[in-house]
Amino acid sequence: MNLDESQRKKVAAWIAEGLKLSDIQTRLMSELGLQLTYMEVRLLVDDLKLVPKDPEPPKPAALASPLSASGAGPAAAAKPATAPVSGPGETPGGAGAVSVTVDKLARPGAIVSGKVRFSDGNTADWQLDQTGRLGIVTKQPGYKPPATDLQQFQLALESELAKMGF
């Protein structure tokens, strides 16, 4: 598709605004009367040597905001993410915070496994299998940890796994 200079500048401006290719496809139709397929828009942007912007990932500060509203500061939200790695026989420390331990020897069928203690004192076993699925088995049947504890668990687990090279 051949565009004149003003049309090229419009497409370049849309890319600079951060529009996705599907949005550019819609604008080409509504503003310029050009009906193009998604692939044609993709090739057009490539021909113009333009690179669409990647969407910005969500900021981790958004996870800390519910905690700061309840009176806990951002330092309290970051504290559980630095939980020490303990062996399978050791108990996690710190009442009132989520703590994660990693087993020295993973359970059968798991790449890595360990234990978690939630802020209310309940514990669970966790494992990460070969397909990347996370499994949590609570000690108390039917127990569901609070959503904030699950977020803290995921952050602490990510931190511990990063230390191990996963």
C-alpha cells in the first residue's frame, strides 16, 4: 500500500502515541478510509521502518498500595520477599508475615518444592512442576489463604527462585 507523506506522518504519530496495530487499523479505516487487514497494517508499519511501543508492565508499587491503606508501610510489603531459604526440617520464622522455604531435595515430579507459612499461621506445601505450574497443598482441608498473603507468597517465591537461578 502506498501512502502519501501526510498519511505516513499520521501513522508515525499513532505509533509514537503507543497505539497497537489493531488501533492503527481502525484509525486507517475511520480517518483515512483505507480498509486494510491486520497483516497489511503490520507490513505497512514495517515498510515505514516504525517500531510499535511495547506496553509498560504494571508497576510493583500497585501491589503495595492496598497494604499502605491498611496502615502497613511499603517496607512491610517488601519484607516477606526476602524470606530466608531454609531446609526441609526448619520452620519458617516471623509471625504475621508470609515466609517461604525451599526444600533441598525436590519432591518427585517437581522441579522445586518447599513450604509456606501464611500470616495467620497456617502452613502449606508448594511445588513447581516441569510445565511451570505452581501447586499449593494446604495442611488444613478447605483452607484458602487471604489474597494479600498469596501475593506476598508469589513475590517471596519469585525472589527465592531467582536466588537459585530459576
